[in-house]
Amino acid sequence: MTATHNAHTYTLGDRRVHRMGYGTMQLAGPGVFGPPRDRAQAVAVLRAAVEAGVDHIDTSDFYGPHVTNQIVSEALHPYRDSLTIVTKVGAMRDSAGAWLPALSAAQLRSAVFDNLRHLKLDVLDVVNLRLMFDVHGPAEGSIEEPLTALANLQQQGLIRHLGLSKATADQVKQARRMVPIACVQNHYNLVHRTDDALIDELARDGIAYVPFFPLGGFTPLQSTVLDEVAKHVAATPKQVALAWLLQRKENILLIPGTSSPAHLQENLASASLDLAPSELERLDALAGQ
């Protein structure tokens, strides 16, 4: 565990980005499906994030589907040169909103072009391959065919950098033998710590790790210890959980999402929260709880 506050930026592909980014998932409707309740507020939150210095936005055309990317382009296009937009392919939604794998070469190509069109871009900064061998979590399976399809699109100049999402450690190794990997985006937070060794390995090689569900996702983090530490440092439990991630390792980039301007400011303030070694030690003990 790193017990000192790390630098505020890290490398993502060929860019240096602030480690506190923004994820667009919550800008869609309930269950990440359909339009938001308040589109104007969704646009306003995105603009506020960028005005506050956020230069790393995580999105996907299967959020909505299409909804969040259309909101991103409405709010931010033409984009600032400093803004890095990361998207994901490999999944799709059916008419009822269920998540389905979409890993064939034809499906991946279609998804890349959908992202380009809805984001109003000529080239995508980073595309993460979301591995959908199991809808509920990481599962082993060869990634050669889908990653080769994306590498071909990269060679055509449509993608700058490639990453992985919902990948096992073995799949990360397989991918890195095939192409340079800019980032890995997996489920990780204060209590869900499966990727501890992977994070350290990626950090040694200068590769970003981007945890999704940093606050627990659909089952928010709840812990008496977290509440006590938050009270001690005069912060919210969510802020402490995010600050712990930033101090966990220097290669961790955060993308907490919200449709609320107030929650946005609360999340961004986490980047300036410095937890003491004794507080980190208490929080570390929550692993697996």
C-alpha cells in the first residue's frame, strides 16, 4: 500500500491526464437504458466537469444505447485539445435493456463507427475491449479474435490506443503479447480487491488502471470503518473511498459518474483529500468484506 499522496496526473496512452476523471454511465436513464430524466442537467454536469479541469471522460455507445455519447457531443463538441475521451466496445443492449456480448469482428467494427459518429470524432483516443464471456464478471476465454479486429481498426487510423475492460490477469497478459495496452478497466474498490496484484504489475510498466464501480456500483459501499474515518477527516464516506483509491497506487485513474452538480463537486474534491497512514491501514483491512 502506498501511504503518501501521489501525483495528480498519470499517463493514459500518449497523454498526461488528471487522475480524477468522469464517467458518463449515469447520464443515461435508469439501468443505463434510455434517455436521462433531465437532459439539460446532464449537459450541464459534463460542462461543469470539464470547466473544473477534468480531462479524461469515460463513455460508451452502449450506454443508453447511444444516449450518453450524444450528450457528450452536445455538451463538449468541438472538444478541447486537452480532453481524452475513452470509450468501450464489445457489448450491446437488446430492446429490453439486457446486456449482450458483441465481440465479432463485424460487431466491433460497427460499434467503433457508431462511437465515431455519435461523438463526432474522426479518431477515437482510447477504445477498451469489454470482454463479455460472462455478463456478470470476468471469465477466461481467448481474446485473440476480438482484439485482432480492433488492432486492424487501429492500423486504419480509427483508434489511437487500445485497452481492456472486465479482463482477467491472463487475458491482460495475452493482450500485451499482441498489442500495446494503454489501460485496464475492471471492477475494483475498497472492498472488492481481486486485482491488487494486477494493479501493481501494471504500475511497474506505466499502464493505467481504471476501476469501475469505485463506490460499489449498484450496491454502494457501506462500512462502519469507512464512516468513522470519514468523520475523522471531515469528509464524506464516498470522498474517503475515492481518496483511498488515489493513494492505493499512482497508476489508478478514477471515473466516478454522477448526474448531480453537487455530487460532481464532492467527487472532484476527493483528489485533494490526503489520508494518513493510520487511516489507510484501517481501510486496507476492509478487503473482502
